[in-house]
Amino acid sequence: MIDKQFEKEEFKKSVKENVKFLYRKTLEEATQEQIFQAVSYTVKDVIIDNWLKSQKAYEKQDPKIVYYMSMEFLMGRALGNNLINLGAYGEVKEALEELGLDINCIEDQEPDPALGNGGLGRLAACFLDSLATLNYCAYGCGIRYRYGMFKQEIRDGYQVEAPDNWLKNGYPFELRRPEYAKEVHFGGYVRVEWDPVKNENKFIHEGYQAVKAVPYDMPITGYNNDVVNTLRIWDAEPIVDFNLDSFDKGDYHNAVEQENLARTIVEVLYPNDNHMAGKELRLKQQYFFVSASLQAAIAKYKKTHDDITKLHEKVVFQMNDTHPTVAVAELMRILIDEEGLGWDQAWDITTKCCAYTNHTIMSEALEKWPIELFSRLLPRVYQIIEEINRRFILEIQAKYPGNYEKIKKMAIIYDGQVKMANLAQMVNVLQSVILTEGPKMIKTPTYHVFHMYRHHQGATLLNSTLTGVGETGIGEWKVPEVTESVSEDAEHIITVTLNNLSADEEKEIEIVIAGDEHVYSVKEAKVVSAEMHAHNTFDAPELVKEEEFTAYKKCADGIKVMLPPCSVVELRLQ
């Protein structure tokens, strides 16, 4: 199959033709960047064939679709990755060499798509790769940032950030899809009118500013399986490109107001939010791609399904951390205001459609928005959050009468702020630290692992090295079998946290503190360990938990530790 896709002579011919048609040049005249574009378009032709096949197969199968919503996707360079996943890297390398071209030089021309800049984005990218490789129907949903990363320059010993314009020469692995554009509304007010047919109030959003969300699709190739999923990133465009009348009257600012509004939304990933303008822009960004993604997903569902009440059977919205959690209220808005469902029915669907994964318990990452800002920018969405909060507080009061501390900690709206993590907890939570069922509550294995790392917070990181540790995994995805975190707190207690990734083998580790004549003893030792599939349930709430750890002993140079399989061990040394 690969041989047919990348038959050498056809591939070489296609590269030459792309250079001619794109740049009016011969291969010998073209720059390395132009050759990269030509090669990428040739590879994309093959990917699109697989892309179409994948979509046709999904249409026939009608599977449940995952919409993975994330503020960032750190995908990495696409050319080499796509060739590896297609099983064609060797064939293409050989064909290029016959043309006198070096594949490494060509790969170096590709800019890193600046759609993310950290661990959260890389995690999202890995999930998309895995979903395609495992043949799950999935869409990544995010923003097409113009400047999602920055170039680092050192001037006079200080870091200076310069914009990284990754789109300046165009990006060959994206497709603009204007036919799927959606409108997103900001500001305005909500008018209420009585619906005599349904015998209830109808809420109408008016006086808003509108922005057009235009999707760009990027292929996500599965490894060696011909499956291609989609990363859909939304660009913002004005509804009215240019107000000629305002321009002619000398009102130049108003003439381009809509264009500036749109451009600002997609300009930068994580704009500085230490001022109100920055906070407003961040909230706009989050609502922009969430609203557009939800609208597109529901439109796709309704093309082949008549009953909106069964949306949860075919659609799930996975919210990657706190940023996309406005999706909970936005889905309620669409189901109530646009699909005509009642509150209880809409809420039942929403809680079944939305899933949330929290990646940190640090307060600065659990987003909170001033009520004034939120209600002004998203008035109808705020009304819905108010109602969710009202009903939730009534539940808290019924279960914990007179316990106002519970309300303070758990309320979605409190102390002048909208607490997005609290809203997210109202729906399905993946990797949650605590699970509840009526009056019952259990701590998950995730809770205990988080708890094991608590002593590192606020402590000073110490340099550490593991030697003689093997690896686990396959090929390029190998990682160390044992990892470590070491820190020292204000009381000079050293915390060593060790993680054994092996599912079935013990690992012996010797802890040596170099350059310190002090003789350390173990002040405290804990372990979380169980069979790799073990988990806590309401019937067995303590199957996985922290326990005292005793599998260590002093030796001549330090402390020897025997790590159980599939474990996290914490030692506190003093």
C-alpha cells in the first residue's frame, strides 16, 4: 500500500510539478523553503486520500465522537511525523536523495505550528495522536493563534521575547473550511419575552458584537493504520470586512473596528492577564473556540440524527483543564435557547456530554472571572451559570444544613467571582481526586498520588540524577522505568519521591546525598502501590491508599530503597 502511495517516480514528478505550479521555478532554482512546501503538498495529497477514507468509514460506522477541547495543542513539526506514521519515511528519503535533496534540510524548513507552548499543549497533542492510532473518531478543538510561541533572544544577559510568525509563508498541512464557519456573540443584553405556546419565558440575546469563527483543519495521522483524524483550529474574521462609509467620513477607527476585534482574539496564546483588558481577552478566546466548536458539533450531529435528546449517545466534549469549561453553560444555552429543551432535560444531556480533566490543584490555574466582566461579556451564559449555581446551593443546603463553609468552598459564584473549576465539577470528571455519589465520597488513587507530592510545594528543587535505571516502552516512546523528584523545605527536610513505572518488577534504588557530610535518617516514609488496574470504588473505597513504607535500609553511602511494582514512594530525610 505504501509502495503504491509513494511510488518513487510519481513522487519525484509530483514534487517537481508543485515547485513549478507554486513558484514558477524549476527544482534547481527553488529555495529550501519552497522545496519544503512542494514536498509537503505531495505528502498531503496522500494524507487527504486517507482522510476522506477515514471520514467515509466513520460515517458508515456512526461512532461516538470525541471533541477534545484545549486552549493549546503543541503538535510539533508535521512533515517527518506524517511520513513516519504513514510508514513512508524511508521511501520518501530515498526519492529525495535521487533528486539531490536532503530530507533533514527540508524538515528543518518547517516552522513549529505555534498552537501551544507547554506541557498542557503537548499532552493534548499526544492524546490526538493516540486517538488516531487507536482508531477512535476524534476532533481536536482549539484556536489558530498567529503568535502562540515566541523566539528567545538574549540581550545584555536578559531574555527578550520576539514574535514567532509561523504563518508568514503559509502552512501546507492546513485546510481552510469557510463552509463550516459559525458566528460567536459577545456583549449585548438579554431580552425576555413570554412564549404562550410553551407557557414559559423565552430568552433572546440582542445588541451583541459578532465575530465569524472560520475553521482550519489539520490532519492527525494514526501510526501505520491509514486513519486520519482532524485538529480543527478556529480563526476569527469580521462579519463585515470593512466599513467604507465610516472610512469615507474620516472615522478610520470605526471602519476597521470589526476586523481589529476579530484579529485580537486569535493574535496571542495566553495574553497577559494582570490587567482587566487581558482578562477580557482571555475570556473572549475561551468562549470563542468553545462556542464555535459546540455549534459545529451539534450541526454535524443533526445532519444524520433527528433527536437532539440523544446527543450524549454520539457526542462527548472533553474539556482539557479549566480553560474550556464555559462549554458546560454554552451547551445549556444552545439546548435551551436554540433547541427548545427544558432545563432538566438540557442539564441531563449536558452532564452526560461533558467531561473534565483537571491537571493541577494550584489556585492560579483554577480560573476565576470577576462577575462584572463575565456578565457583561457573556450575559446569557452568565444567567445560565447563575441558575446552575442556585440549584447547586440548594442541594448543598439540603445535604449540609447550616454549613456555610461548604457553600463558600463549593459555590460556582461566590465572593464576586465565577469559579470555573467548580462549574466543571458539576459534570463528569476524569482523573478526579474525589468521587461522590449522594452522601458517599471516596478518594481516588489520583488523590493519594497528589498528596504524596505535597511536600515539594514551596520547597527548593535539588539537582538529582538516577543512574543505572532501565527504560520501558517501545522504540522512540521509551521512558525511564524510575523517575525522581527531590526538594528541600525551609526546615531542611529533604523529600525524595520515587515512581516505579514497571507493572510487575521491583526496583532497587540507592539514595546518596553528595557533598553533604550530614548523616540523614528517614523521618517519614509512605507508599501508594497496587496492581496497575486497581481503583477505588464505593464498595471498596480504600483498595488503593497511602500506607507506611518500610522497604528501605541504611547502607554505607546512603539509603537503599526497594520500590514495589507500579508504585509511588515518598521518603522524608532529616
